[in-house]
Amino acid sequence: MTRLLAADPAGIAAAADILRGGGLVAFPTETVYGLGADATDDRAVARIFAAKGRPRFNPLIVHVSDGEAAFRLGRGDARARALASALWPGPLTLVLPAAEDCPISLLARAGLDTVALRVPVHPVAQALLAVAGLPIAAPSANRSGHVSPTTAAHVLDDLSGRIDAVLDGGPCPIGLESTVLDLSGASPTLLRPGGVTVEAIEAVIGPIALAGRSDGSAPRSPGRLESHYAPSLPLRLDVLEVAPDEALLAFGPAPPPAPLAINLSREGDLTEAAAGLYAALRSLDAEARKRGLTRIAVMPIPRRGLGLAIADRLRRAAAPRPPRAELNGG
Ligand code: AMP
Ligand code: MG
């Protein structure tokens, strides 16, 4: 049985108790709902991988209350500290060399000598971290490979009966995962575009590299294989004309006619589009299947600001699907 907990002091206390006892609680953050466990407890972390069906080589982000707590777990240089003071709390994850005697479960780190750290700004996430008094490992609270959840109901759709509780804090304000920046090597490298824009990061530390682009090498982030964030129907991207058997994920003031459509933002606002993206994919998928449509067509989204992260998620949602056992990510 999965308990639905209100995001009030009693619900947060109950959630913290579950975490301290080695259980799993999904909780809201400004990005998406996370599936939390005590990041220092191997068995609790193992339960996250089991509940999600997540491959074990894909490490987890560890959530902490503030920069001070983060830099006890990972070694932060001047760039990390500058980014932390400019952009934490917020949707930025820093991959740092693990501190000596780092207490984070090796399973959460997938055996790496680095650790991915984030300080969320969402008040419910902050309250849970404070009351639990633990670093919380938390990937997105969905079955591996599926669309990420931005409401408690989405979490229950995927994980009801597989986790102990969901803290219901309403819809997530940003709606896209955090930006992941690797600071463990010589040059800062973007591993995943997300809720903090490249422009905002570069304003603090100067130019950053995009993983797997500049030198053609494989991305350094183990969780960055292709198919991910996928609804059940296939996607067709950058569409200007919709086929009769397609539902439309629209963007902007002048969408083409379609038998069924959801517009991410009539005004062409990328922040609004990001916040509604996953909910739109979920409901378009369900409604299109009910009506016998066979595909989701997606209009072009400008690749600037949050549009870079939106385009990244849509490209992965459209990628050829591997057999279930190989599905990567979370
Ligand atoms: P998720 O938890 O599903 O939001 O995904 C977390 C992302 O961070 C995945 O793409 C991981 O591969 C990446 N990540 C987590 N820890 C590390 C690490 N130590 N080194 C590189 N990438 C990491
Ligand atoms: Mg995920």
C-alpha cells in the first residue's frame, strides 16, 4: 500500500520517519517529483532501483539542505562554490569528486568516485530534508524510461503499491529535471540540459562544454542513453502539418489543424511550456489512444533558454525504444 500524505507538518514528519526507517517516499521538488531514500543506506537505495526498474549503472542525484551540506559530501572548487552561491537552492545538479569518507551509498553513485549533488528550492523538499536530517537520493518518481511525474497522481500511476508514500505538494513549478553539470574534470561539462539554463551557468563561470558534442565522445553521464521520458505512442518531431491519425503537441499562436491537440504555450513562452510538458505528454498519450490515434506529432520548439532542455526531452521521448530490460535512466 502506498500512503498519500498531505504536505503539512504531520505528513512531512511521517515521510521523514519512513525515510529514516529505510523506506521510499516520493516528494515534490521544483523540477519533478523525486523518489527519495536515505542516500547513506545501501538497502534503501537498492529499493529505489527495484521500484523504478532502473539499471544499476545509472547513478542517483543526492539532495541536501544547503551548500555547506553539499560540500561535506563532494569536493567543491571555486567554480562549484560560485555556482552554489548564485544558483542554489535551485534546479542545478553538480557532479563533484566525492569527499574522502563520503558517506553516500556506492550504489547511489553507481560505484563512481564522483557524487551528484543538488539543493532543491521547493519548500516541501526543503522541509523534508530538514526534518529527516539525511541526504536524500532521489531520481524522478516514475518507472524507468517513462515520462517524469509532475503531480502526485502521476507518481501513483507509475509506482502505486511499489513505494511507501507520496507527499502531495501539488504540481511542480518548473516541470523539467535539473540541469546536470560535471565539475569533476578540467573543464565544466553539461551532462543534461534542464531547469537552469546554460546561459545562467555561463554568466557565473564562463563557457561550458556540451557532453559528447565537441569531441564526438560518448557522454560521461551514465544515464544519458537515448530512449527516455517516453509516452506509449511514438512521437514525430518538428511537425508543421499533422496527419489524420496523429495527436498534436502544439507550441505557439498558430498551430496547424489536428484531430486532438494540447498547446504547451499559445504565447510561445518556454517557461510555461516546460511546466506543462510532461502532463501534456501523459494526457495526450491517454486521450489519443482512446480515440484510436497512433502517433503524437510535436511542433518545433526554439532551442534557447529552457527550450534546450525541452528539445532534449522530446528527442529522447522520440528515440527508438530498446527492449524493456535495457531501458536506461529514470
Ligand atoms: P535522474 O536521477 O533520473 O534525474 O537522473 C540523474 C542524472 O544525473 C542521470 O543522467 C545520471 O546519469 C546523472 N548522474 C548522477 N550521478 C552522476 C555522477 N556521479 N556522474 C555523472 N552523472 C551522474
Ligand atoms: Mg528520471
